[in-house]
Amino acid sequence: MPQLDTSTWSITIAITIITLFIFFQMKISSFNFPPKPQSKNLKTHTIKNPWENKWTKIYSPLSLPLQ
């Protein structure tokens, strides 16, 4: 049974990887990417609620006296 000549495998693998790299670089460079998003100047709206100035107390059902 003849031996398989593997002396050219390393150059074949190297050329394949380089070719794939160039191919994908060309493929990616053809995409049209959207421009960077611009930041908006957001104005903070302060709406006065009637409960903002009041102290509100929340009662837990477990802290209420037993009935």
C-alpha cells in the first residue's frame, strides 16, 4: 500500500486559511454599516406629585395588630 505524501499539507492549509481570511475581509468590507448613533439631549421632566412632599407609611400585613 503506497504511503500518502503529506509534505504539501502544511502549505495547502496555510494557503486555505489566508484565502479564507481575504475572502471574509472582502465580504465584511462590502457591508454598509449604519452611522454611529447621536446622543440626544434629554431634558429631565420634574412633575410634582402630591405625595412627594408627604410622608407615606406602608404597613406590612405581618406588622399589623392581630384582630
